[in-house]
Amino acid sequence: MKVLTVERKILKKNDDIAAENRQRFKQANLTVLNLLSSPGAGKTTLLERTLEKLANRYRVAVVEGDVQTDNDARRIAKHHVPVVQVVTRGGCHLEANLVQEAVANFELDALDLLFIENVGNLVCPANYDLGENLKVVIISTTEGDDKPLKYPPMFRVAHVCVINKIDLLPYVDFDIQKARDYARGINPDLRFFELSARTGEGLEDWIRWLESLIPKSTA
Amino acid sequence: MKVLTVERKILKKNDDIAAENRQRFKQANLTVLNLLSSPGAGKTTLLERTLEKLANRYRVAVVEGDVQTDNDARRIAKHHVPVVQVVTRGGCHLEANLVQEAVANFELDALDLLFIENVGNLVCPANYDLGENLKVVIISTTEGDDKPLKYPPMFRVAHVCVINKIDLLPYVDFDIQKARDYARGINPDLRFFELSARTGEGLEDWIRWLESLIPKSTA
């Protein structure tokens, strides 16, 4: 068995635009979350359940990133929040300039919370700062508990880790404690939520935490 | 709701090296499969079950591609087949030159079947020809049946689609017929296998098909 390694570079220009975005979000007193995961981990479903709980009490908007289709934006639009779909046409991640262009469609000062749902990809989006306040990585119990070890950059940059699909725990080989330990080994400051976006189990803590991010004056 | 689109370019040089690989594999009378999927769809587990059935009767080798760790190569090595781990250190896909370097460690003329397990990513690896004979995309029933629509490039380039984790069908919202129809809409020539690498259900057809790819003289 032999191990080969390769180095990668990260785009520089992206960071400058991300800094502009961050400045703009701060001016607007807006909390911005970047949702990151593999395809099918449940980002959109989590977002739908979240909007059901929050959209009637806070001013929420969504940027949807997808390789193709506006299916996700249509799912989100049903919850009566402003949504912009970014279709990357094969592109594997969102970049700060795409987010800048997308949020130009919102009145940022009139928002409390902005969710950016990144392209389903546990690798590339880790390298691209979008100007968000917090990165949330979502893993699901069907993906195996070794994912933090195998995709460490994503867990290194994340602030929060949602472990989704806990309703499937009886049917899969997934050790939550192992997954948490692996992830904390990479990033000791990670905060965890364990939930099922499908059944709603564990959603309350997540919602309460999101509410705590919204400046009190607007609540 | 607004839709923005972006164009992407594909590396040219990669195709030249892929052509060299393809030529070399042909000389060696070797069948090469490129296994592609999201993180956690079950590529490595499928490979392990496959090696259990084939490794005592055919000369099989494996190239493992991972962002980090040699965990997968260690799982494969237990099955007593030659394996080379390529660690991309954050890189989101294998490229033809990495495969060329990796297979230099094998005696290609003495092999019947080579599996290349790509990095877990349903986007980027679709753009990189490695010189393989066949691309196999693996999706799992926990990812949602809309994946072909949302990641069409991968399904366009694939020859075969394995639908894995059929043991979880009773517990998830996944319509196999829908997934097949979506995928066939993108690529009418796709061949499907439905199986559970975990329970072994449906594995026979997959194994029989793999055997049919091996030139008879070596069987």
C-alpha cells in the first residue's frame, strides 16, 4: 500500500469579496449562515422545517446554490420567504461574488436572518468564504461516522455540526459519539445539534439557537 | 425568485493523460472501473463485498482516492489485493495524472480488473476522465430520489448507476422508479443495479455483470 499526496491552492480574490459581503451584512445587522453538506444530507428539508418555525416571527431570506435545477428554491418559496436560486451549471461550490450578486436582490436592512444553502459537496465549499457569520456543516447518520476524518477541511472551518436523520439510527451503523469525537478532534470548538428534519425530533434546540443569533431589537 | 447561472471550464490537459492511461489499460487487457458517489453512499463497502466475491478468482487491484486518511485503503488491503491510496489533501477529485502515478505501482499486465474509488463528491469528478473503461455512479436511497436532476453531469457521463442501501427503503422517502426515470431522462443508456452492500441483497447481478467484463481467457 502506498500513499500519494497532492497540494491544492485556494483562491485569493474570493476572500476580498467575502470581506465586502461581511461588511455589508454587518451594516444591515444581519446574521448569515452558510449551510454545507454532502448531496442528500438534508439541507433543504432542515431549512423547510426551520422556516416553518421562524418565518412567521422573523424576516428570513434564502440563497439556494445548486449545480442544476431550481427545485430547492421552489421548495423554499412555498414558505413565503424571499429566495434567490444560484445555478452553478456544474460548478461545485458557491463563491463570494455569486452571493454578492444574489443578495443584491434582497433588501438586506429589512432582514433578520439569511440562509445560504451551498452546493451539495463536502469538499470544495469549505475553501470559499462567502462573508457569512457562521458555517453549519450537516452530516446524516446514513453517511457513516468517519466523515469528519475523511473530509477534515469542512469540519475545521465549520462552527456548528448538525447530525441529521437520527430517526434512522436503529437501521444504520453510525456511532454518534464517535462522529462527535472525530469532529472535535479536528475542531474542538464545534457545537453539535442532533435532530431529524424529517420527524422533527431534536429541532427545538436548533431553533432556539437560531433565535439566539437574532439581535433582540428586531425580535 | 431569480435564477443566476455561471459557466465552468473543464481542464484540457487531463484528457491527454487519460488517453495515455486508456491506451495502457487496453494493452494490458485490463478492465478499469471508476466508482463515483457522494460521501457516504457506500463505495468502499460495495468494493469490500465485491472483493469478497471476486478476489479469490480474479486478479483485482484498487486505487483509493480520498481527501484525507488512508482508512479506505486499509479496509481494502484486508482483502489481500494490491491497493494504492491517493490522498488529495483537500483536492475534490482524482485526475488522470494521479491515476497514472498510482497504477505505476501495479503490474498491470497481471491484472484482470482495476477499481478506482474516486473522492466522495457528486460534482467535480464527473469532469475528469481518468482513462477508465466505465464510470459507475453510486447513489443511496437515503439521499433522495431527485439526485439525478440536481447533479446531471455525473449521470450524463456514467455508464452504470448503482442504487445502494435498498435495505433502508422502508424508512426513507425514496421512489426507485422516480430516481431511475430522472436518471434515464439525462442518460437513456444507463444500466441500473439495485442492491444493499450492507446486507448483500441484490449483489449477485452486480457481481455477474463485473465477471462479464473480464476477458474469458483469464477467467
